[in-house]
Amino acid sequence: MDNTAKVEALLKQLNAQQDAYLETFSKVHELLAQNLAISAQTKSESEGSPGSPRSPGPSASRITTGSTMEDRKQSGVPSTLQTSSASRATGEESDQEYDECYYVQVPLESQSYDHEELREHLQNYEWDFGCRRILETVVDNPVRLQQEWLFPNTPGPVDDRSHYSGYQIFDVGIDGAPLPVDVTQVESVTSKATAIWHAIKDINQPSKDRKAVGRITTLRELSPILFGAVHLTMHRTFDVDELFRHLIDSESSSSHVHRAFSNDPRQQSSFVFSLEYFTILGDECKPMKWQLADRQEERARHHIPITRCTSVIALSLGGKPIRKVRNPGRRVKNSTSHGHAYDPWAPWQVLNLQCYPDWKSSTDVHESSRNYVNGPEAFMVTLLGEYRDAQRRFDDLYRRITKLITPSLNFMFDASLRDALLFEDRNFTFSRRYFWAFQTLGIINDSIKAMIDAYEDAFPASVWDGTHKTLWPLLEPDSPRSAFYRKKMASLKQQFEVEIANLRTLIEENNERRAEIRSLRDQLFSGTSVLESRKSVEQTEITVQQGHNIKLLTLVSIFFLPLTFVTSVFGMTNMPEGAHFWMFGVVTATVCIPFFVLIGSLNTTRGMRFWREKTGVGCVKMGELVGWIIGKRKPRHGLNDENASDGEDGSDGQGTTVTRSRSAQEGIAMRLMKWGTGKSEVISETKEGERKRVDSKAMEDNGSQSQAETRPGRLVEMLRGEKARASMLSEEISV
């Protein structure tokens, strides 16, 4: 109790000192403002020009005093803990040193929803395909919609896994400080889903003293019924159907901030970023049904469960547009001819929907020590936090994949481990591993490049300077408020550039790792190819050995073949019954010895060549003998000189020319042509040769005559030869 009293006394003393400091600072500020005003008036009078334009907000001499202090005291947080000490500790200039007029002053419109409005919205709204996929278990289940209470009303784990949902909701006051919406008491009594519903259903209730000019809503891993609650509470401010489509569509990261000419007024006043990449599935986390994920129930030790993750960051600016802009596009089919630009200092809401089935999301993106000058700054801070979370997830994937493909330290000492990495096994373990890692790193690089492109396309230099025509334009670029805004945006730009540089470095590291994986894969293929070559050689040796075995078996069979023949002959029933072993031995020797000699010689290359030549010569001799025998039995007409009745001109009585210059080989061929298988070919070749000889004979006989006399003689000889061959052919056919 004594310590508590001392702490309270010290806090009171600190508050008193702070009040004195603020009062002194106020006096100094007023004196400086008066000096600036006098110097500006003197300068304007000397130049003869009017004074510089002023911001339409309150006077620059207003500082954060009593009202802000009272608001922070009512929030339950000691005012001494909400000063700019945190900013000084980080080396940044405190936002509390600037005027309240630099921040948004117009509060958000009051809104409130109840449980029955949610039920009616779920039943009657015309859901598109994307929303229906997310809300499938709710909108397609009439029994669920008729339940008395749509949210789980008991603390602890529930069937829809809403106890894994996360939320961070901040109301930003006129001083730019985000204060969390506290619903911990509701969560402790009912459930987390009910607590989230109570946090998002009401904005700026009349009973609330501290009005919010902006709200930051960050929701993670929502259940279907909570997605329906978000749709109800946000559909008037955002095109929630579009946000849900970004969550479920398998598209790359994209930005949708330049939509001043959209047909939907909600899209004109809202700015959306959709981030899509991949993460490792967390323990006890389960991806949603519409998410691409590794859903294997049983995983190996080295398996990396990867899931697709998405995040949508959206900013909506309220109030009326401050500028009408003509659409410069030539085609305005899906847009209006004129667009609208909205005031950056209008009341705003930032919505961040995260679908990350892991535990890596940051919870310190928005703190009470920060001060947001307007909605665009809060939007950019939220987006910066998402880029940092993405980098952490990419780093984790890189480490896990590197560990997957890198051998352990035992690789240098264990030969069996080296062999396992060098030669592929029957399950192609390492080929599959290297292929998966190589392709996965390539897909991750594509995701990183898409995030970088989305950022660079969305925010050119004119956005950071406040000179863009449609995206957060500054009506008074020379005012102190605009200068303060540009200063804060410049700081954010530097932080974004650091994160973009880190992402580019990560791409280079992934490419280097892919090159290493390619080298490991090539080495694996080389080692496996050598192993397969050795296996092929071994298989060839086995085949040769099997050939020798078959040869040996064949020789053994051939050895007993003549013996079997002889015994079969002598075992016939018509053989004499007397025992004549000498006859059996003689026959056996006569049959077996030549057979064995023949087989033995054929078993060698030299013997095979010898018998092949001898067999060819023998066949030729046998053919000649058969041809000679056939020629003796049936002589050819016109070949016998004694029976020929030809005259001096070499023709028979019928005028057929007889050729006597044929050789012995040609005669044998002509005798064989009638009985061989190639009878027609031999006949044609013989006739062609005979025609050539007749022509040559005629040319020799008439060589001394003139050309005029030679031509008729040759025609006559050719005619006679054709007649002779025709008569020969008819005789052969008749025979």
C-alpha cells in the first residue's frame, strides 16, 4: 500500500510538471507566432503583396492542451505515458510538438448495427460467387441462420475455429493518436468472435466523449460468420465484394488506388492494395477451404507445408469530393467521363483483412505513441507493416528450403551419407526434392516481383509530393499542414525504399540458391548416370555368362544327340536279335566321330569360316552337276550342230538364228533357268545377252558397208532374233 501511494504521488508530481511545461511552451509558442506574424507583415508591406495563404483549419497558435489531456485521461491511460517520450527514445521528432490543426478534425459518421440486422443481411443480400465461397457454411445453411445467436457464446475452442482469429481496432482522435477499442471483458465472458462483433459494429456512439476521426481495423483469420459481420459493417464504406474477390482469386499482388473514374462511388473514394504470396503453415493452424494449401495429413520429417496467404489493405475517405477531374482516357466504357478527388484530411477508415494461417503477423504496427496526420498516412503505415511481414515470411521460406537441400555436417565424415546424396534411390527422393525447391523459389521470386511492381506502379513521385491530380492531392501545397504531411510521407518513403531494397536482395539470394540447386541436381544426375553405366556393364557381364552357360548346355545336348540317334536305330523292332556289339560300335564311331569333329570345328571362328567356304563351293559344284544331268536328259533345240539344218548364214530352215558362241557357264545357266526359283529373271537376262550378241555379230558382218546399207541389215537381224526368241519361248511353254 505504501508503494502504491508513492507511485500515485510521483504520477501527480509528473502531471503537475507536465502541465507547467505545457503552459510555458504555450507562452513561448505564442511569442514566436507573434514574431513570425510581424516579420511576415513587414515583408508583405515591403514587397507590396498580400500575405501568404493560410490553412482553413484553426489558428496555428493552437496547441495540444486541456481538451486533449482530458480525452487521454478519460481513456484510462496515464497522460504521462502518452507523451512524446517514445518518439524521443527512437530518435524521431515528436508529433506532439505540432498543432492539432495539422490532423483531421472532422469526426466519422456515427453508425451502429445489431444482431438482427446481421441476420437479415446474411439472408437477403445478393451474394456473388466470391462472397458465397467465403460465407458458404453460413449463407447456404438456413438452420444456422435461424439460430438464436449467430456467434459462439462460450469462451474457449469452438467448431468454426474463430478462437484463432485475431483483431486490432483503433479509434484515432483529433490529435492523431490511435487508441485501441477495448473489448477484453466481452471476450472473457463470451467468445472472441462475439468480442470482434462488438468492436466493429459501433462507431462514434453519442455516449462517447472522444470522437474518432479515423478507424483502423485489422482482422486476421476470420471465421465465415465474422466475414459476414465485416460485410455488413463495411459495405457502405468499401466495396466489400471486391475485397473478398481479392482474397479468393489466385492472382499476383496488385494495387487499385487510381480509381477516380470508376462508376462505383465507393471505389472512387477507396484505395486498395492486394498482397498475395506464400507462407509456412503454422502449428495448429488450418488454411481455409478456399485457400491453396498443402493439405497432407501425414508429412515426412523434411516436408515443408506451404500455403497461399493473402492480405487486403483498403483506405476509404469520407465527405464530399474536393475536385472534379476530367477522364483523359479515350475509352470510357467502364468508367465515367469525369472523376473525383477526395480530401486527404477527410474522415477515414483503414481496413486490413489478413488470411495468414501462421503466427507471424505483427501486432505492433499501430501504437498509441504514434500520431497519424490523416488517413493516407495510416494507410501507408499499415501497408508498410504488411511488406515487413511479407519479408519475414519470405526469409523463413528461404531458410527452410536452404536447410532442405543442404546436407548436414556429417556429410564430410559419413561416406554412406555422401553416397546417398550422390546417387539417386529407387524413390527419386533427391530429384523430387531439388525439383520442388527449384520451382518453389522461382514462384516466390515472381511473388516478390509482383509486390515490388505493385508498389512502384501505385506511388509515383507526384503522390509523395502531394501533386497528383487524383490520389491525395494537396489543395494548399504551401501551407504548414501540407509541409508537415510531406515531411511524414518522406519518412515513410524512405522506409518503403529500405523494404523494397530488402526484397530485391531476397530475389538475388533466391536466384543464387536456385543456381546451387541446379548444380546439385546436375551432380546427382551425373552420379546416377555413372551408377547406371556400371549397372549396365554388370548386366552385360551377366548376360555373357548366361550365354556361356547356354552354350555349354547346348554342347552337352549335341554330344548326346548322335548317341541317341544310334541307339534309336538299333532299338528298332525289325533289327536282328543277336548281340553284335562290334556292329554297334562301328556305327557309333562312324556317326559320332565326324559329328563331334564338325561340331568342334564349328565352335571356333576359324572353323566356322572354313566350313562356310567349303559349303559354298560344294553347293556350287552340286548345282553344276544337277544342271549337267538335266541338260543331258533334255538338250536344247538349236544347240546341236549335227541336227542343225542351217545354211551359211547361220540360220535353220525356219529362219531362226542360232548362236554358237555361248560359253559353258551360260549354257548351264540356261539349263537351270527352267527349274530354278528365279526362272523368269534368268530368261530375261539370257535373252538380253543373246540380243546383244546378235547385234554385235551383225555389226561385225556389215562393218565394211556404208551407213545407208548397214541400217537395213541391222533391222533384219534384230527382227530375226526376235522371231527366234519368240519361237524358243513358245517351245519352252509347250514343254
